[in-house]
Amino acid sequence: MDRYRIGVRRACNVVKQSRSAWYYQPRENDDAPLLRRIEEIAAARVRYGFWRIFVLLRREGWKANHKRVYRLYCQAGLNLRRKRPRRRKAAAHRLERPVLTAPNQCWSMDFVADALFDGRRFRALTIVDNFTKESLAIEVDQQLKGEDVVAVMERLRHQRDLPQRIQTDNGSEFISLAMDRWAYDHGVTMDYSRPGKPTDNPFIESFNGSFRDECLNTHWFLSLDDARQKIENWRVDYNHFRTHSSIGDIPPAEFAATFIPQPNAEFSSSGRA
């Protein structure tokens, strides 16, 4: 352009370059507000990884794409270390389970142990709906027996429909006469894992891992009442705020709300209310 005294249009035609590229002025993105918000979420939710943080940012209205969020996430050194190695492919070969299509088709139960600040041990009975991923109850006490499990199930029976099947391990509380009688009386099938095969019940194992990482490992419990309150607060947060990748990155309670209970087919066909 200087040597031949020609305009921008003709010069760009000669070198096959678009004029928009000629006029483009690079702009630096101000990453500071976004980086600060990522760090705030990571500080408040210490076991949230990149993808869950990205989903929360989009829910808050941030327009950054996942590549930008991941760059800032790594830049801040927030990468979570994988403490457990990936399972071998052979570990995926398990017994086939029925495909779940609605809530209350199958629940899972298990126990998690922890301790108060003074070393006194307590146990937590965790119950989840395998389809909606909801945490239905977390019962906390120093000792939990088969009768206590039945009491929790009776409480849930008055809050929602009972499941067709409950997956558990072979713990004494789940194979007790009290639990067996309750399941028989209410038409619930008890589906026990094979001995030494925790992968037969992956839903509750995954939930318990999140429960320990995000709640038990991040709190001091001063008493049983304090533990019950903090654990219940976490359960409510898990159901109503924490996103779950397997149900479209929405909270379990929001996912469950999309399913309207259908009328009982047996009663509908007979015309009785």
C-alpha cells in the first residue's frame, strides 16, 4: 500500500486476505471476575470438579464456554487429584439389572461410618432412589439395627410410594427378620449384592463417596444432634442445588419433579377410586 499507493480493498484482493482481518483489533478478555467466581465456588464446594463448576456458572448466567472455564480452572490450580484409580474394564462385567424408567422402581441402602470430634463413632444409613438420584433419607445414630431400618422405611412409606425393589449388601441389618417381614408385608423385593461385589450396587456406592467427600470429610461434628443437623443440611443441598451429570446436569429434586405419578392401572381398569 505504501509502495504502490493503493487502497485497502485492492491490496487485500491482491494478497487474498479479507478486509475484516485487516481491520481486526485484538481485545484482551478480562478473566479476573470469572476467575474469582470459579475460586469462590471451589472454596465453598471443595469436592466439585471442573464440569460441575461450569454448570453452576452457566446457571448463574455466565456466558463463558467450557474451554475458557477449564483454562482458568487449571490456571488457578484447582484440579482435583484422583485418589482412587480407574477400574479395569473387567470390573464392568456384572449381572444385568432391570432398566429403570421412573421413580420408586428401585432404591438402594447402605451404611457409612464416621466419628464425632472426641472419637465417638456413629453410623449413617443412606437411602437413594436409583432413578432420580434423590437422597431419600440419611439416618444418623451411634447404633442402627434392623428395627431402626424398618422404622426409617415406615417413615418414608408415609411420604412417598414404596419401591418395587431395594438393593442392599448382605449386612446383618438388611437380612434381619424384622426387615424381611416388613418387605414381605409390603410387597418389596430385597435384592442383595453378591458377597465381595460392591459393584453390584453402584448407585449407593457413588452416593456414599460424594457424601463422605463433600460432607463427612469437611465438617467437625460436636455431637450427634450437630451431626444430624449438618448432614440433613447437606442432604437438602444435594437434592435441591447440587447438579448431577447423569440426569442432565440438574439437581435430583428438579429431575424428580418432572415425573407425575400415574394412577394405579389395577384401580383404573376397575373404575374404583
